[in-house]
Amino acid sequence: MTIQELETQVLTLNSVDKAKLISILTQTLTNGSLGIKKTPGVCGGDACIGNTRIPVWVLVGYRRLGCRDAELLKCYPHLTAADLVNAWAYADAYPEEIETAIRENEEA
């Protein structure tokens, strides 16, 4: 299969499948990226970066405030660019979950 053929197939995927593909590709490039995890009892069960307590919704919130990826990596030096790719892919795949988490935490 050529890259051009692969690109044609990727363009037919829905956004959830594209997010899953991005996660798979990122993990293969980063040698063991831990992706996104939801652990009961940790951060209210919200989706977090790998084995951290950094919820995806927090990063999305910062991004909405104009924070760029480079700034996030500076503020969270233990995160990688792959972690952010995973976070953005997850947020794109599950927008209602992220919106609900942001709304609930703004009200708290």
C-alpha cells in the first residue's frame, strides 16, 4: 500500500476512528506513550494523560484561553508532545464528555 492509497482511506474515516488512528500512530512513534486513561477514583474518573493526574479537560481549557502547546509543555515539563496529541485527539473524539467536565468543574 502506498502513502497516497493510505491517505485516501484515512480521509474516509469518521472523527472517532481518526482519533483512534492518531493515538495508535503516536504510541508507535513514542515508544510506550501511555495515552489517555480513565481510572476510577482518580480525578473523578476523568480522562487523564497516561499515569498522571492531569485531566484532558484541563489542557483543553488552557488551550481555549490561548495557551499554545509549547507553553503547556513548559508548564508541565513531564508531558511530551505526544501526550498533547493524544489529549487533542481524545478531546476531538469525545467533545461532549470534555464539555461536561469543563462545565461541572467551572460550577464547582
